[in-house]
Amino acid sequence: MDKTEEFEELRPLLFSIAYRILGSVTEAEDAVQEAWLRYDRSSTRPASVKSYLCTTVTRLSIDVLRSARVRREEYVGPWFPEPLLADPYEDPARSAELADSLSMAALLLLERLTPLERSVFVLRDVFAFGFDEIAGAVGRSEPACRQLLSRARRHMREGRPRFEADRRERDELAARFFDALREGDVAGLQDLLAADVAMTGDGGGKAPQLARSVLGADNVARLLAAVFPRLAEIDVTLEPREVNGQPGALFRDREGRVVQAMALDVLGGRVQAIRMVLNPDKLAHVGPVADAWALQRELRRLRRPTP
């Protein structure tokens, strides 16, 4: 294979590594593209193209993550990862680890780690790299990488949910949730929500968002049942999709443009968390993005009494 063919064969893996380290589709794509440029410019052929490219994309991602930490501290409101609708990398032998590490809950746990801890955890526990490869990728000794992994695992265990959902049961519950949402069925929604469910939106100050998280099954159910029927009146539609490997949906305006992405955490037979991404910067990779402020103004006009 020539350079281009070698790179394209590895691109899904490179993107999947970068996305899990960064939590950003656009930044991950940029890191992968920069890795290609460096490989293409190189006049020498590495002993292992895979090792060279994975090392390059990991180091680039660590550098980006370090600078991104400052931006995220200054972010307006809650910060969520950019939604990913499909992971391009597949490995049947590690399908469970790949799916688990992709969820928004897992990516938010990874935010607690240092860039080095996060990278070591991703390379080892998600992609099963050897410690010799990891040491080369992050520029630390093998014993240091083992220590980094131990700390990362401890932090991840502390935040893990107590229950895991069977995939079929999870998808069936999500389907019932979205049916109840379409119908504005308060009781139906309440039956599917955990008592301490939290609903949070990420607008980044660039789209209408909740002033704070909405907590509790009754509050969340009533708000959802009140809002979605009004959205339907202005032709906003709900399209169930897998979001970060979990049940979710895209909301689209009458022109088919993306309004928001919603992801559900389903555990213990209930929806434990609802996360909504409305920041248009985080939706642009999905497709054309709607003007959420214009939709909000349209909703307000609908609520005004007719003279």
C-alpha cells in the first residue's frame, strides 16, 4: 500500500482515539489531519506505520486537551462532549469497551483525569495497547504509565453507575420514552424516569438553554410534556438516533436543520440522565444547524393570546 492507503486504513482508529481523548469531533478530525500531514511530509518510513500514527495523534490530542482545559473552565454553562452519531472504528473483540467508553457519561468522567491519565486510560483500557507502545506515545516510562493508569482507573471506578442496562431493554425503554415525549404524556414519562433524574442542556451561551439542571421525575416529566408539543406546533420533529453509543435523538426544524441532540443514560430500568446539546458549534458536524433563537421567538409568538 502507498502512504495514502495506509493512512486511510488507520483513519477510523486514529479518529476514535483522538475523540475519546478530546471529546470533540472537530478537534479529533483536526488532530487526525495533522497526523496525516506529518506522516506525508516525513522522508523516512517508520518501522510501524500504526505505531507512528497512533503516537502522533495521541501527542497532538494531549497538546490540544491541555489548551482546551482553559477554554472549558471559561465555558458558559455546563460543558458536554460534541455528540457522535457513529464510531468509525470497529473491533468485535473489544466492542463492549469501545461502546462503554463512547457514552457521554464516560466522556464526562474522563474529564476528571489529567491529559496524560486520560490518554493512558484510553490507549490501554479501551484499545488494549501494550505499555511499551503507550510509553512511546505519551513520552513516559512504562512504570510511570502503569501508575497513571492506576490513578485513572480509580477515578473512573468512583464515578461509575451502580447498574448496567441490557442493550435490548435499554433500547425498548428509550422507544417508550420518545413515544411518551411525542404525546406529551406526563404520567408515561414519570414511569420511565428515575426519581432523581437530572436534565441538563449545553448551549454554551450560543443557544437557548436551561438556566440550571432540572431535577426529579415530576419536574422533568412536566417540563418535557409541556415543551415538546409546542415544538411540534412549529414543525420541530424528533428523530431517534444513537448518540455516543446510547439511546438518543436529533431534533430538526421544518427545513431539516438540527436544533439539538439529546442523549439518555438508561440504567436500572429507568432514565437516569438527559443531556441536551444545543450549542450550534457542537452540532455543525452533524449537518446544517437551525437558528434556535428564531425558534424560541416563534414559540413565544404562539403563546401570545390572540387579540
